[in-house]
Amino acid sequence: MKKTSFLSLMIGACWWCALVGAGPARSHGKEAREAKLKIDVLQELDMAMEKEVREKKVSGVIGLIGRKGKVGYYEAFGQRHLEKGEPMAKNSLLRIYSMTKPIVAVTAMAIWEEGKFKLDDPISRHLPEWKEVKVREGDKEVPAKRPVTPRHLMTHTTGITYDGRGLKLGGKDSLSDFSKSMASRPLVFHPGERYAYGYSLDILGCYLEAIEGKTLDVIMRERVFDKLGMSDTEFWVRKEEDRARVALVYRKNKDGELHQAMGPDAVMKRPPRMMGGQGLISTTGDYARFCEMLLRKGELNGKRVLKSETVDLMLKNHLKDIGKVYGLGGMVNGKGRYEWGGAAGTRFWVDCGEGHYAVFMIQNWGRKPGTWEVFKKHAREALAGE
């Protein structure tokens, strides 16, 4: 009986390996059971991610699923460096781009809790260049009906877009230079009247620097990273020995082949300004700590980053008056879910209502593959029916 069972297991494992063209089948045991994830679905997820890599839709993938303090799934697939054949690893360093935004919003709300600003204060109290803002109406520039506020910055209702023409974004331009150049241009609509995705969270970072009298990287380390043990999260890679952990960014050429879009060099030096809307390098494990903190309503391992009611405020819909659904720094559903993504294809969600979260990491530039949708489908199935 025992020999038959062992033989069946071996045949099953060999069939799985042949199907995906990979090494031994991955084990999903104690951790998956403790997180109450469906193990058969996790095995299907493994196969699906291997397939995405094998079909060259992505160079590599890292996926993580957590539920109520337990990480039930944490796997890496494919390559960090295709040309050298170096595997993607759980501790690979990745550009997370706009997944910086929720962390900057949390940093801002930690400062807000201390009464250093109000959500509807004019930001010109700390950034005087924003005192007399203009708005473009047709061929004319008119005074803004109301001042830009921190709430506008965190909900993309400022009238600021991602039009970078004429902005101070050079190698020697500071975050203050950038803010001044942005404030000198007319907004595309009056603050608070519409939603438009853009540089708003980058201006929020400048606002925090003006309040605290420190650079944004120092503020975020004191307020968030050190408290959560996010030791691999920063605006640049500080240690030369960590270069080998940096995952390269790939894009598809006209023939559908993946080729390098970005190597490690750019992230190995301190940037001239800390862009709060797009600048962080991180790992899957570090971002999972951030997600777990939100799931626990502001606390992790005895360290409190935000009050519980502040997390609730962030997850609230702040754009009901203009018919949109958006929280502070990220998208919400009004039922405890908070999520966002980054330009290289990274994504996450935290669902405080359901008690789970997921982190998804790839490094693809340009048109995105469907890998996130495949991951999300399997992750939801693995979490279903607790």
C-alpha cells in the first residue's frame, strides 16, 4: 500500500515537471494550511506562472498571498537576468514605481496624526509657490477657484497630470525645483472637480519635506520602513554587493522577444530628488510587511505606524462628490479593500474586510502581459471558501 502511494506521488510529480518544463513540484504544506489556502489551486497557480515564463510573456514573477498573519504562498519563477540565466529570487530587488504612492500616503497620514497639517489645508502654507495657482480654461488661464490641498494630492484631484514638458526633472534638479516648476504651469482643471492621474504624490513628497525639514527618504525610513523592518526598501540601492539582487526590466521588441529595457546601474546611485509617486526599490517580502500592517489596521509586530481609525480613513472613498471611488493614495472599494500597481507591472491588494492580501511582482516595461490577471484569478480561488 505504501509503495503504491509513493509510486503514484512520484508519477504525479514527474508529470507536473514535464508539463511545465521545470524542476521538482513545489511543496505547499503547513504554511498554506495555516493561511487556509486551497493547496490544489496553489499548484495550479505554480503551473500557470511557469507557463507565463516559458511562453516568454514575462522574464520572471514573484507571487505572495497572505491571510490574517500567515503567508500561505510565496514563490519565485523565471529569471532576474535573462542573459546571464540568473533566477528570480524571493529577495530580488525590484522597481515598484507607483506602488510607492500608498507608502508615501501612509507616511503623510502618520505626520497628519500629529496635527502638523490638515487634509484640507492649502499646501501653500508650506510650499509658497502654490499660493497663486492658475487653471487653463480653453485659451485662457484663470485663477484656481480653490487652493490645492493634501487631500487633493492624495486623491489625484489637483489638476496635475503626467505631462512632464517644461518641468525641472534634470540630473541636478531638487524636489523643490520640481515643485516650483509644476506650480508655475496652469492646472488642467480646478482642484477637487475631477480626477486625473499624475505627479500629485510627488508634490506630496515635497510637501512632507517642507513640513519635516528632512529629505523624503529619511522621513519614510523613520515613519514606516524602520518600524516595519522594510530594510530593503529605498529610493536607491545603497550597497554595491546588492547589485546582484536587482531584477532587470524587460520589454518585448517587434518580434515579440523580451529584451533589456533597464539594467541595474540607474538604481545604484542616490537620485537628485526622491519622487514620492514613483521612486522606490523594494522586495516582495518588504511590501508584504506593508500590506500586513494595513491589514492589522496600522500595526505590525508591536510597532504602530498609524492609528486604526486613520487606516479606515485612508480606505474610505474620498471622491463620492465627483462620482469616483478612490481612497488616500490608492484605489478602494468602500468595503475595506485597498490596491494599486506600478509601471513595471507590479500589483498588490489588501482586503481588510476579507482579511487577506497579495503581492505580485514582475519587471516588464511597455504593454503589460496578462500575467497579473492569471495570478489574481488563481489567488482569489485559493482564498475562496475559508
